Amino acid sequence: MKLQTHQGPTTLRSLSSYLKLSPATVSIVINDSPAAKAIPEGTKNRILRAAQKLNYRANFFARSLSLKRGYTIGVLVPELSEGYASAIMSGIEAELSKRGHFYFVASHRDRPDLIEEYPRMLIDRAVEGILLVNTPLEHPLSVPAVSISGHRRVKGVVNVGVDNAKGAFLAMEHIVKLGHREIAFFKGHPGSADTVYRWKGVRDAASQMGIRIRPELTLQLQRGATHPGPSLPEEGYENAQQLIATGRRFSALVAFNDISAIGAVRAFLDAGLRVPQDISVIGFDDIHGAAYLTPRLSTVRQPLRRMGEIAAEQLLSRIVNGGKVGAQQISVEPELVIRESTCECRQDDTVMLSVEGDREANSFGACPEQRRRVEASLPKVQCRG
């Protein structure tokens, strides 16, 4: 078959003529219409190879009018730069790209007015469906929607999320099995459904394992904020400093998420404390950077990329099926990931300090006043490092 030279872009008619097939057959294959299942694989492959050779692209508007489809999805996230959302987005992008869909992303930064307005704006721009990443939805939408880490039951909305209570239980179980009894906690942001379920897991584990949750060692991230924003390492750093300032003994920190755990580790190190020898730290999420810290962060893994893929799959399936909902809740299993930031704890009557020359200066700072301050605030327990 001789390739013809065309002036301008290849059209459906010229591609059909080149293949000696009807335009309808070529269009069905190119647009991956349901009727394409009836066309032999050999014919479909021949059409796709020719389309690639002739650099043919279906006219988007003609395709949309013909199939009554826009092939465009809206995605709402609190903030893209944060590790949790970016990991989920990688799964969403992979699935939508594989299925030939374009998408718009809008960051609302947890502002209630934007959470309310952005879905309407996306629908006005003719998106076929909306994916909501860690974004509360109060009412049904006029297009299919899937919520990732959404816990509200809204009619017509599929929820995809990890079992937060089980994940928090795993974190507590790990810390307690290492021998830690005096434990500090970071609760999540007020108003977050993840906070409610993770804290339930913590409380259930503490009750079953005989651990006392001390109010003075329990700090809530962004407490008092009218509209809490996205997680930042700074809030973990500042809250860890407050824990040290209490002067209360504790040998481990169970953090709400990896972002706050990362900030806490830096605060402990800056105060001359060692992680995990003086304080073990465990996070939640297993964001990409967690495995590359010093020390590498122990955490509870959410399969974030896979959750993004599942959500995109569910949304596209709903769009094709006319918005019909199957399961309204899809739960994925958390996984404990043990790295370097947690270790076994030994109960002692006094703090075991490093007194071997330079090691003391390295651990507690060269300034005697700083060393005295740190020693006074150190938990009177220590890990076997």
C-alpha cells in the first residue's frame, strides 16, 4: 500500500481512502467506541498503524459531538505541592492518560468558599466527572464524582480511602511492642475526617494495650484555626518544641502524618535529642520522601498512587455507565513500614546520657547551658540504639 502525500493534516476521509475502509469503521476504531469490539483485531491494528504513520488525530469537537463525550475530568486538591496529594495525583494522571482523558486541576487550599465554588466552575467548563482529593463534599453534584479520603456519605459519590483506624492501630501496636509506655501524640487537623478515624484507632489500641493517653502530651495540629490549611513540616516542628518544653517524659511520638513527623524529627535533632535512641517517631502516609530522610521514617503506608488509579477507574466507569454507582465505599488496606526512626525502648531510673568526650557535645550541643536545658527536659527512658 503506497502512502499518499497530503497537503495539510490528514482527515478521516483521506485515512479511510488510504485504508480502503469506510469512514464509519475507521472512526469507530480511532475513537474506541463500544462497537469496536465487533471489528477484527487485525483490522483494528491496521487502522491504528496507518493513523500513526499519517499522523492522524481525530477532531476533538467532532468526536465530542459524535459520541456526546468531552473526555475531560476535573480534579480538586487542597494543594499540589504537598506529598500526599502529589502521590495520589501520579496515579490519577497515569490512569486518565492511559484512557485518553484530559483533566483540569484546581487547588482550594481548604478554603470553604473555593470548595463550594470550584466544582460548579469545573462543571461549567463541561467536565464529565470530578475527582476530589481530601476535599469535603457536602451535597451531590450534577456529574459523577469520586472522593479520595472522603468519609461523608453523599448520594451518588463513591469514596476511596484507607482504613485509617486500622492504620493508626498498627502504628500504636508497633510502638508499644518496642516497649514504649510514655507516648506523645499529634492529632490531625480539626474538622478532618481522617483525624476522627485515626484518633479512634489510637484510642482503641491504647485501651487494649494499657497505655495512658496524657493530655499534656497530646497536641492537635493547627488547633484553633478557623479553616485549617494543608499540612506543613513547620507545624510538626513547632509542636515538637512544645512537647519538649513541657518537661514531661516521653520516649515516642505517634504523628498524625509524615509531614508533621518530618518537622518533629528536625525539632528533636535541633534540641540535641537523638532519633530514635532518645525519641522514636512514627508517621502515617509513606509519602515519597519518607524513605530518604535521616533517619529513614517508620510510617504507615497508604497506597496513595494506587488509590489515585482506583478513583480514576471508578469515575470513568461511572461516566460510561451513565452515573450508576456500584459500591459506595472502597477501602484499601494500610501497611506498617518499619525503617530507622523507631527502636526498642528500655525503662531506666535516670536518663542515660552520652558522656564519651565529643559524643556529648555532638548529642547535646557544645554550649553547657544548652546541655543542661536539654538534659532537664529529656525523657527518662531511652532506646537500645
